[in-house]
Amino acid sequence: MSSEGVTDPAPLPELPTSRFAGREAFAQLLRDALAQAARQGWRELVLCDADFAGWPLHERQVVDSLHAWSHAGRSCTILATGYDTVVRQHARFVQWRRTWGHIVNARVCRQIDPINFPTVLWSPQWTVRLLDPARSAGVCGSEPDRIVQHRELLQELIRASSPGFPATTLGL
């Protein structure tokens, strides 16, 4: 309990440095990372996937974490080969993106085959990357070498991308 008599939120589990396998393991790592980002005030996030079909972006818990994380001075870059699946499957996330469009830089990389497009959640504090999409297997951790390696991969994609997935669409 805090000094005001209010119960402190339960501590978040430490984010792992390990290999993982399975869709639920991957989804849970994403949930935990976004909750940790909100709790610890991570300044930057990069979300990268061909279409985000396997991400839990439709879940209230995930969008609540993103809302809690979203403040002035924060930035989120989203990279995909297209956003049709996001619009169809992740309505809560689409609404969050509209609300926080001023801190979200959505990019599209149409020239890269979706089969070869990396799946990564990156921050300067921790990162996760899917290496085998068929088995939802990958690696995660906070080691400086891993963070730099994933950042360099994402910077290449950002350079090869263009703006996409606007926060609002203007009609004529």
C-alpha cells in the first residue's frame, strides 16, 4: 500500500531474455512489453509486421496499455506491408491510432514480400523478434547487441518505406 492508503498496482513480471515458441507465448510477450512500456514510460516503440494479423492489437488490455503509454514526448513507429488486416481485425487499435496520430508514424513497405517481412517489437529497453513465423518462434531480450541489431534492421525498413495508414481519411 502507498502512503495514501491506495493499493499499488501489482508489479509486472520481468521481461525475459530468451527464446520462445507458440502463438500465445508471442502474444503474451507483446502484452507484457506494452504494459511495461506504459509503467516504465519507455520513450519510443517500433511495431513491425507484414499485416499484424497475429498480434493481440484488438484486445482491450493491449490498447489500454498503449493509452497509458501515450504521452507527449513519446513516439511510436508502425511498419507494415499493408494495413487492411489491421483495419478489419483491430478496431480498438485503429481508434487508438486516430486518437494518438500526433505521436504515431505509420509507414508502409509495399516493395518487400510479406513472407520475408520481419515481425519485431522494439524499444531501447527491450525487443522481441519472430524468427520462425510458422511456429511463432523467436527471441527476446534486453541485451544491447540484440537491441542494436533489431534497430538497424528497422532503420533499413524505415528508409525503404513511405507514409501509410493515415490517422484520418479526408473525403472530397
